[in-house]
Amino acid sequence: MKESTITCTFYAYLSRLRWIKRWGLKRNAHEENVMEHSWEVSVIAHTLALIKNRYFDGSVDANAIAAAALYHDVTEVITGDLPTPIKYHSTAINQAYKQIEKQAELELLNLLPERLRGDFEQLIQHDKLPEEHAQIIKAADKISAYLKCQAELKAGNPEFELAAAQLSRQLNESTQPEVAFFMTSFVPSCSLTLDGLMKTN
């Protein structure tokens, strides 16, 4: 049988990211799944990379960063979304989860045809991602989480008060100038209603 005709389950697995709920320990006014979160992180990371290049003399590959960001939580289709308070509860739990995550990365890569695996390694295996790319994706992940917290607070849900404060502090303390630029230029309008957005154009 030719490799091109082999049935692969890689994208069948990825399609199930829509069923993996985030923020599992909190009451959510608006539920968020890993698939939509991944898209948001990708577009934020892409913009952060472009800001870095255009305003702060960066030379990163914005398209490669956007692609890697799309896949940054793909292992959760196997592991599920482990809430942050649990993931970082202790060094032992964090190290154990990293080992589980690495195994899940390999499991997903092995679902691909052999000739494609090399192309996906840098997208799926976190330790093969360039450090500068990883930093931008991590910042985008935090911005996405911050926007989620703000949306929940606006909906009258106090469950997200502490998380919002922690994320706000982390983002304000960031040494990445593109993060400060994004937070100042893009984030404020995210709290506007549709009518409010239309009035600003």
C-alpha cells in the first residue's frame, strides 16, 4: 500500500479539541474550548511577532510563530486541560505533567505519515521550538487568558478576579516591548460592545 493512501487519524484527533473545555475548576459564564483558544493565541502571537519586527527591530518569522501557536495546546486532546493551579501546585506535579506532555507529543507525531513527521516536529514538540518563538507564544497565551478573564468579569462572574489580577501583573512586568504595545493598543477595545466598536470606526 502506498503511503499516500494510508488512513491517518491525526486530524480526527485534532478535531476533538473543540470538546476539551478550559478553566475546568471555575464556573464559566462563557465556556471556552481548546480549539477556539488555539486560534486566538495564534492570531495574537502573529501580531506580537509583527509588532516586534516593525517597531522593535526584531527579525522573527511571524508566520512560523502563528503556525506553532495553532498547535501549542494540541497535546490536550490526549491529556485534557490541566488547570494552572494544579499544574504548578508542586514541582513534582509539574515535572510529571511535562513528561506526560512529551509522551503525548510523540503519540501525535506517530499518527502522521512518516514523510510529514519532520515538518510537524517543531510545531508539536515544545523543546524543538526556537526560544524566541516560544516566548512570543507564551506571551500570547497569557494575553488570551487575560482577555478571557476580563470577559468573565464583565459578565459578572467574580470567579476570575484573582486570575485576572495575576495575569495583569505578569503582563505588566513583561520585558517584551511587543507585549506592552499590544496591551496598550489592542486590548482596551476588546471590552467594547458591538455598538461601541462601530462608533470607533
